[in-house]
Amino acid sequence: MTDIKICCMESEDEIQLALRYGIRNLGFVSEMPTPVGVIPESLIRDLVQMVPSGVRTFLLTSEYDVSRIVAQQNFTRVNTLQLISRLMEDALVELRERLPGVSLVQVVHVNGIKAVEEARKVTPYVDGLLLDSGNPDKPEEGLGGTGRIHNWELSAEIVKLVEKPVFLAGGLRSDNVAEAISRVHPYGVDVCSGLRPDGKLSESMLAKFIRAVHTGVAN
């Protein structure tokens, strides 16, 4: 069964809503060049403390500096780091050494064929990938939560190529997630803006999204 990750969590109410629907992957956005879903790290820390064990808490970070990323994890106490920026291999190795037991998920922004080779090269150094539609070369255009769909054919090629769990993100909604899963076959799907018509997590949209993921029927 395809796993589901809900990103851009902002409050205890949103956490409890997601948990009631069986979501076991929650994303929290730290400071980014673009403000989609960003909340203070002090609030992330407080919210993470409310999450029961067995649920994966993802800190979205666009930092490049290893020491800064380590400090973010030590402060927020998340169990998974979602690395938005492209980190060098030695930085990933250092993160692994300094944060044993913390999962590393590298974001690959699928904006061209080069993303396939990027995914292949980084996979040995991380625990999983997340395919999104941002542009790290032009971060002002967005590094996540853009609501943009990328080339799913390239995403499917990456899923076939790598041997680690792959989350698919980028413009997913209840009316297209079933098709995305059938074409890409990801380990999981990730959604932020597709469930937030007014910036807040919508229960009705969440229910439709989950139903589409589990039944394969678009809503």
C-alpha cells in the first residue's frame, strides 16, 4: 500500500487531524527562501514533542552547512531530515556519522533528465528520496509546496533505478494522485498545498486524498 506524508504541519490541531486518519509521516518546514508552510523552529520542536512514537517527523531544511543541520535536528528532535538543497557526498557522510539513528531523505527536484543521474548518485548516501518540483538553481521560484507537477516519466525512471524508498511530491491532489501512483509506483506520496485551500489543512480534502490513494479512484 502506498504510504502518505502530509507536509507543512503548523499546529497541534493539524497533527491530531492527520493522526486520526492514520497518517504516519508528518513534515515540518523550517526557514526557506520561499515562505510556503514555514514555521519557527521553536514551534517545530514543540509540535514534534506531541507526536507519538512510531510516526516519522520530517524536518525540511534548505541548509547546506552540516553543523547547522545537526543543530536543527538536535533542537527540534525530529527523527528524519528532508534535505532540500543538493549536498555533497562528504556532507551526507558527515551527517550520517554525527546523527546516528536519524533518517536522511534527499529531495531531488525533477526539472530535467539530469535529475535521474542525480538520484542515482545520491541514493547510496541516504535512506530515501523525495521527488519534487522545485528549482534549487532559482530558489526564489520555490523549493517545495509549489503546487507544480513535474515529469512523471522521469520520476518513474528514478523509482525503477534506485533501491531506496521514494516519495513523490509536486502538485498532487485527490483528483490526480491515483494516476500519479499508477504511473510512477512510488513508495509514498507527499502533499502540502493540495490539501490547503486557505493555508490550513482541510479535513474533507484529506479524506478525499486518502481515499484516492487507497482505492485508486480519482475524486
